[in-house]
Amino acid sequence: MQPGIPSIVDLAQAKPPQSLSNFQVRFVPTPPESDGVQFVSFELSCPICLAGAFQILELSATLGPMGIVARCRQCGREEQVFNAATDGYDGSFGHLEFLKEGVSAAPLEDDTGAALEAVQVRAAFSYSIPLAELMEHAQDAHLDPQDLFDWFHLLTKTADAEGWDWVWEFECA
Ligand SMILES: [Zn+2]
């Protein structure tokens, strides 16, 4: 990357993707681009009480899972973290309007079928389109390049766990 030219990481750090606009977010540094893919990641806090533990709800449309909602364990506030119908590359361009039909929410379950309880949450976005090209697409549509991610990833961590689990993802492009 040439000096003076912002990277997708710089752009997203300065203004996180719209998808997270209802949360307090903290930028989490991620490794540099590898195999042409750049990850950008944020840890979420409740916009009302600033607590950092959530219950996770999965949104599903007729065709399958397509979104994530986080419910604050402390004050009960519910906010959407990601919705494939409106977020990411295809969502931003309106390619997935059909996913708005018949949406319902249910607790996201772990491998054993138990609902995830009181987890810290990170949202990660990945980008594989070269930034110059992404900026052209964004400019034409009056969007920010950081909103045109091609994957959304949800990471969670329970209070007693040491590491983060990648629990949910959606391909947006
Ligand atoms: Zn709260």
C-alpha cells in the first residue's frame, strides 16, 4: 500500500460499516491482507447501557438464515448486527430484496443445540475486491467502500472461554 492512500482497513476504522451503526463499536486490529482477502473486525457494546454481553438471535427468511440480531443481556435492547437483504455487496445494491420475505428470529444455537448465552460479540467483514475497483462501485452507487464487504462473519466468546469462536457467516457477493 502506498503511503497517503487509505486502505479498506483505514476506511472502515474511520467509519465502520453501516451494518453496525446501532452499536458502540471498538475496532479490533486484524492481520494484513492474505491471499487477496482483507478482514476488518469490531467488538460490539450495547448502544444504551454499554454492556458487552449479548444473546444472539438468528434471522431466517423462507430460503434460510440471512441475518443476526444481538440482544443486550443487561438492558434487553435488541439491535440488528447484519441483514443480508440490505448489508454487504449484494444487499447494498438491492440484489437480495427477496430475502425480506417471511423473516423470523430464533436464538442462535451452538453445536449441541443449546442457545448461546451471554457472549461477547465481534463482527468481522472480509473484502476481496481490489480497493480501486471497490471505490468505483461505491462511488457509482453513492455508498462507502467499507459497506461493500463480500463476507460477514460473527465471532463470539463466552465469559470463561479464552478464544473467539467463528459461529456464523454469510457470503454477500
Ligand atoms: Zn444494554
